[in-house]
Amino acid sequence: MLFGVTKSNGRLIAPCGLTPSNTLDLSRIDKIPVLRCKAQTLHVFEPIGPHGTAWSTIREALSKALVLYYPLAGRLSSDGSTIDCTGDGVWFVEASATCSLHAIGYLKDVTSIPFDDLLPSHPLENQDIDPLVLMQITEFEDGAFVMGLTFSHTICDGLGAAQFLNTISEFARGVDPLTITPSWHRNFLPPPQLPNPTTVPPPNFTLPDYHLAHANIDIPLDHITQLKNKLITESLNHCSTFELISAILWRNRTRAIKSGPETKPMKLVFFANCRPLVAPPLPKGFYGNCFFPVTITTSNNTLSQASIVEVVRMIQAAKARLPEEFADWVTEKSGQKSDDPFAPPLGYDTLFVSEWGRLGFNQVDYGNGPPVHVVPVQGSVVIPVAIIGSLPRPSKGVRLMTWCVENQHLQPLVHSITTTMLPH
């Protein structure tokens, strides 16, 4: 997939109206060190007008949205505990591509996407600029465009980032009144009573010597429905798509990488939305981090020999424990345990799974319908990750995007998952 991209120098887009110039505390979850990172995504859209329309429409809508989401136009304090509401703005880059997006299939073949060309570059020439959000709009010759987004995970989780993008899209379409009014509300958890973080030793992690290979596995909706119905008919009361796909991936990945009779623990980690567990309830417009990592541990031998039903039940049992585990963490009963739930072991034996289909990215509409598809950008070549997303429109089903095995294990994994998902 070869095409040229010409980028502007970029500039800061500030709120178009007056905003408070205060300092806001971050929540207990926001301050977790592992969230001091940037999440990157590509959002692929059909044209919303003649060439140049996407730049001007989204730029103006972004400026309006930042009046309501003014903390996003601020800067993170050096210790990562507060947001200084400076109103400086977010970094915005306009770019042009040398082909039509239709001609290259709307980037549905993600294996050949030139990510660096479509993601905004950080304004390194000015070290004083450290935006919480960076955005690049790349318009193609047919007017279709790609939004490349870099978002500070400290200030928003996936649900919060999608809420912000939906607000921009409503301004772009002239929606009045807006569907959601944002709410900061970062004091929903009591502050921790643990020792000063400077006295807690950092996790012991040695960079592995393996390199993870990328795979996309597309699973049609009818295949998912048939297998779910089969499992429910046999022995399950219910089974979500997330539970089914996670169970198949975890078991089949373990089979693909297993060598010899050695027994060792395998971990599955997924991130559960905890908004329903907070009391009193969070306001509808809350856009901060509110999730909890759920960890399941079993042996490679047990997992390899398990049926899909048995693995689904493991996942369902872990989800059932979430309210108690989250409450223990909030009240610090979990501090009596040796493991920090937000710092699970990193290595080839731990698989991280994230569900993107329900975050809200696929509902964003700048004037000509929702995105053709949303592409997460690989964050690490050594941390096994799988993302359960949606198939590019108009297809319906799941696109399993994963970086979770070395190249030597890739084909056995893809073949086994594809075979498992075939209608029976």
C-alpha cells in the first residue's frame, strides 16, 4: 500500500470560548503510573464534502468541543497528579494523501498501513508543548479521510475518549442540544492510604527477547451466532461475544505456544468497565478512567485440554468476582495481597484482551455516517495483546486484532481459531 502523505507543520487548536484557568485533581485510577502512556488509533471515514471540508469542519468542531472539555486543552503536571487548565489546546495536523481512499480499500488491509504517515507527529521542536491530545486529519483525493489520534490515557479511558469524539462529531453536524454534557468528577474514589509511592519499588521487568507478530482474524457474525447458540444449547446459560472470542483465543493460543510437558501458569487479563460499580453513581458525562483489570490464572496443561465451555465458565466466574475485587482494591483490602492488580506480570505467558466494539468509536459521525472501521495501533512488540473490534463496514462480525505470538506460532494460532469458528 504505497501512497504519499504531505503534512502541515501542525498547530495548537484552543477552545473557541473562555474556559476556567484552574488546576484539577486527577482520580485515583487516573494517577496509576501504567496509564502514563499514549493510546493511538486510526479512524477511517467516507467523505463529508469536497476536498478540504474534513479539515475545516473537524477543526472548528474540535475548538467548540474544547470549551466543554477544557481540561483536554490543558497540560499534565510533572508528577502526574493534576491537570493544569491552561487552555493551550490540542495539537492539530492537516495532511493530504496522493490517492483516493476508495482505491486502497479504505485501509481494510491493516497489515500494510503506513501508520507513521497517518498519525500526528509530536511537536518536538518545542519541548514546552506536551499536548494531552494530538490529532491528524489526512484527506485523500476522493474527500475521504483518516483521523489519526494520539490520546493521553491518564485523562480518559476508551469510553471517555469516544465520548469526546462523539461530542466533536455532534458539533460538526450541528446537533443542538448535545447528547451528553461532560463531567469531570474525579473524586469518586477515596485517596489511597498506602505508603508514599516513592517508597514502593518499581515492578521488576526485564525486556523479553521475543518479537510479537501481528494478525487480523475476521469472524462473520453468523459464525459467532451459530457457535454461541450451540454452546448455550449444550450447557451454558448465556455467553457473550467477548467471552466466546476470549475463550477461544486464550485456549488456542496456549495450545499453539505449548511445547513439552512442562507445567506453568497462564494468565488472561481483561479490563472491565467499573462505572456500574461506583456508588453513588457517576454522572452520565463522566469521561475519566474507571476500569479494573480482571486476571485469571490456570496451568497451560489445564487450559490446553479444556473445552470452550470450560474456558467461558472461567471467564464468567472471574467477571462475577469483579464487584468484590474492585471493592477490595478501593478499600485497600487487596493491599494485603502481594500482587498489584494494575501491574500484572508481563511476559509471553500473560495475554491481555480488550473489547473495543462497545466503547463508542463506531458511533462517531461527522456528517456521512460512522467510520468504515477503527484501527488500534500496536503499543508494544513484547506485550501479548488482543483487541476484539468490529469488522469494517458493511460487514458484520468481529475483527480480532492481535499481537500475541511469535511468528513461529502465528499460523498454527490463526488456523486453529478459524477452524474452531467454522459452523458445525
